[in-house]
Amino acid sequence: EPEVTQTPSHQVTQMGQEVILRCVPISNHLYFYWYRQILGQKVEFLVSFYNNEISEKSEIFDDQFSVERPDGSNFTLKIRSTKLEDSAMYFCASSEGAGELFFGEGSRLTVL
Amino acid sequence: SQQGEEDPQALSIQEGENATMNCSYKTSINNLQWYRQNSGRGLVHLILIRSNEREKHSGRLRVTLDTSKKSSSLLITASRAADTASYFCATDPTNDYKLSFGAGTTVTVRA
């Protein structure tokens, strides 16, 4: 069964460093998303991406964040200068359209 | 906020019992979805109910939707230890496509 894959599964970084989280969405999906979940808390929307551009972003998704689809398969989230409060699980998801989202297993980011 | 809010926050039941959790939301929606998350894992889609539907079944899951009250419920019948997880409702609002999740209900099924 097709699935969304994310790498790395866990990344530890120093505050102020740049981090890139990678996702391979399901191949025929057209919509891509990043969500994050701080430990034990709710799943928060960060950004949605369609047709090679951001379609919606939340207030969390400030200038420190960017997304890119550098080729036909990868979808990346970059955090330019990490802060302690960026520590969370970051989930990538994809969908064909409106409806069910397919999530990856997440990338745990720990900022020290 | 358009996010769904689940109730209760946590639920502990005996294997074989039913588990019911509720979700309330604030704005008009295209559909409402329920997801499950095992500890430390990704979210898995369980069921989607459209705004013009009132009830939907999938295996041991039963979902209701009351758009007049802006609420939904998820019922898991004959629960099993493997149903232990967090359950989230997510709303798809009519004015954009941004699935918004609530804080979840943590269900523990005791063997």
C-alpha cells in the first residue's frame, strides 16, 4: 500500500541551526501538508501546498519556515534558525484532494 | 477557531465495553474526519462523514454528525486492547481546505 515516508525519524540540533525535514508524499497526490505536534498536545496545521505554491499557512509558519518541492517526489520543510520551542513531532501528509489525509510517521525534532 | 474540540480528554474502559467520544466545532464544514494515533506514531484516517450525512459506520466504528449543534460523536463498539490510542476529530471548513485537528481523546482499553 502506498505510504508517506519521512526522514529523518529523529533529529537533534542546536538552537540557531538550520534543519531540513524531508517527506516523500504518495505519488499521485496533489496536495501536501506539514503539521506539528508538541509532545502530548494537539496537532497543529503549519502549511498546505498545491500546484507548486503555498495555498495556506498558519500563524506558526513565520519567516523562519519554508517549504519546497525540489523535484517530482520530495517535499521539504526548512526551519532556518531553530528555537527551543520548535521541538516537536513534524508530520507530513498528502491527499488527492479534499478528503482523507495520509500521514507519515513523523520526524521528531529536538532543539537543545 | 474552527478546530474541533474532543470530549472527554481521556477515557479508560474494560475490554468489550463501548467507547464514546464527542467533538464540537465552530464553523460550517464540508466534512468531519476522525483519526487515530498510537503513541509516537503518525495519524491514521478512520472515517469521514460529509456535512449532508448524519451517521456512518465502518466495522466497529459508528460516527454521527449533527450540523445544527456542530457536533460529532465516535463510538467504538466491543473495544479491544489494540484500540488503545488517541482519537482526533478534524474539520474541513467550507471556506478553505485546511484540516484542523482538536486536542484528542486518549482511550485506554484495559484487558
